[in-house]
Amino acid sequence: MSRKAGKLGRGVALVGAGMSKFGSFADKTTRDLFVEAYSAMVKTVDKGMETRDIQSIYVGNFSSDLFEGQGHIAPIMADWIGLVPKPATRVEAACASGGLALRQAVIAVASGLYDIVLASGTEKMTNLPTERVTDTLASASDILYEACCGFTFPGLYAAIASAYMDKYGATPEDFMRVGIKNHRNGALNPKAQFNSSIRDIMNARIEKAKQKGQPVPNWKEELDFLRDPQANPIVAWPMRLFDCSPITDGAACLLLVAEDLAQNFSSKPIYIIGSGHGSDHALHEREELTSINSARVAAQEAYAMAGVKPQDIQIAEVHDCFTIAELVASEDLGFFKPGEGYKATREGVTARDGAKPINTSGGLKAKGHPVGASGIGQVVEIWHQMRAEAGQRQVPGKDIRLALTHNVGATGGTCVVHIFNRR
């Protein structure tokens, strides 16, 4: 029996969006980061808001239990921004926790249960040493068949990258080009963890060698630097250090309201017109590695709900936890045919000034990846771009009316896609 495309019971508007600085903050707690993100969001609500008017809060968080030893995090975040005794719900879906928190908030408003809802995400990852962060993240994979065999997420995505190269003829340099593009965007984002382009990093290393009287590397361009195993060591072939998103602390918040209330809060609201959610097998069970079916399912649901097609989307923030993930996402979302994503990147199609800009924020790769907050952070970028408030990284020459976010959990066990409209 065929199922009709899902529809929202009523319109949902985004009227405020803010995030903390993403990075490594030894002197800050999750609570500090959350308050910073909430305060930044409040400032974006054009016509003002009162915290007491928020009726419910959804908090995306993967594992404060393991990262910080703190469970039951949603009511704590509610307390620190003055929302107690309003209902507070933690949403966990690995790296898609933020995107799923947003979807739950959308459903809550669209259903008529609430009129004003806070969707948020937070993660404080740098309290642990790198090896324990790796183990914590690995718990989002299949521990019986993947983690127990030594697969970490760099290894899992390296398997995807190897399969993609074998099937479509891509090269490691094609993954490097994704990193170059996203670092170039991140260099323009004051909230990004990495505010430097790959060229900036390369030139700084050259200058440092000169100052120390050491041999000066013979790098002429970014690809020379990224090919150098000393500068960019292999983590899990073909994924190198600069193919991997960093370990990050950060938080982000969004204010959602019923469509008929939008003009009370904002002179330029953004409307959420499509929401899709899919699941997939663990990586070891899949028939093919070069596509994530949950992303295809989520995208199809979101497109159908919004009544749009992939070619209608003008700008997107996609889940690039590793550089290969952006290429696969661009194909799963229907922007490019299978095996054509890396060619589009080579040709500059996905650059900030290209025909289909992807990850103008710097993406998870450069902006940072505090896993519970990443899906919400993607929407913050869309908010600024659609309102022409992204500063130096504003996409040139586009009146952005339709945008998309794509947030993946683990290797695609969960995927959430949202579509945004400016009227």
C-alpha cells in the first residue's frame, strides 16, 4: 500500500538562531556554551522575545554521560536559561542528535501541541584525551560487528572512501579539494573552530620552518601540502588528518514558532517547509558503501513534503564529518548523479561562488563538530545566509529562497534532512 507524502499540520517558522564559538575550551562547561548560544540566539530575534514564553525545549546531545560524566542534561540546560519547569527533552541520535532535536521541535509546533519551542544541541568533547574521545564516538557504531574489530569512525569512512574511489575513479586529491574548499569558507566564519584556510596553514608552517632555521618545505599549492605525509599524515587510508573533522566543544539554539505568530517575533522569518528522517543498517550489513540509504529516504520525504526538487535547492549545509561524506551526501541528496559529486567539486560547482554552494559555514570539517550541536549549527548558517547576514562568507549573487540541511548519525544509521524557505 503506497503512502501519501507527509505534511505538516500547520506552518512552522524559524525566528531566531545562534551558536557559541566552536572550538576547544578548557575553561568552559557545557552550561557555559549553552548559555552563550542561547544569548546569541536571543539577539537575532528582530522584535524581541521573552524566555518565559518558550513552552518546551529539545536538546540534541550524543553523550554527555561519557564525555563529561553528566547524564540527564536537558533539564540542566533548561535550568541555566531559566526555563524550569517547562518540559525539557534530550534527543540522542549520535552525530544527528541536533538534527533530530530540530525535527522533534518541528513536529511539536506543527501538531499544535506547542506554539513556541526551543530546538538546541550541545556537546563538550575536549574534556577527554583523544583516544577516549575515539572510543566514545565508536560506541555509535555497531559494537558487536564493527567497534570490536577495531573499526573507529575514520576507518569506517575510509572504507566508504575506498569503495567510492574503486567504483567511480575518484582520487585522494578529490577528498583534499573538499577540505580546501571548506577551510576557505571556515576562514570567513568568526564562530568556526578553524579560522584559517589550508593555504594560510601551509604558509604558517613554511614561515615557522624559516624562523627555526629548519629545511623549508617545497610546497607550492595546497595539494602539495596535503599530499605531504609529514604535514598531513594518514589516519586511515585514504583519509588523512585534514580529511577528518576535529574534536569540538560547542552549542547552538533555534527558536521555532507557529507560522501565524512569526511576524510577532521577526520581520524576516524563515519557514521550515520540509522534514525527513530515515534509518539504515550498520555499515557492515549494507549491499553498497558508496551511498547512505537513510539520507536518500530522508531527502525524498523532505522534498515531497516541501513540494520541491533537488535542483530547486540553492544552498546546503551537509554532514561532512569526513571529506568523503560531503561527496556522498551531495549525490544522495540528488544534487549530482552517483559518482559525479567529486567532479562537481573539482569544477568549483560547490564553492561559495559556485552554482550549488555547499558548507559555506566551513562545514563540520572547519567550523567544528560538537556532535550533539552540529545539526543545529548547520541551521544557524542557513539562517544567516537566507537573511543575507553572513558577512564575508555571504553567497554572492543569489537571492536565497530555498535551502537544505543534512545531518547524519554515525555512518548513516540516522539521517535527518530539513528544507527552508524565505518568502
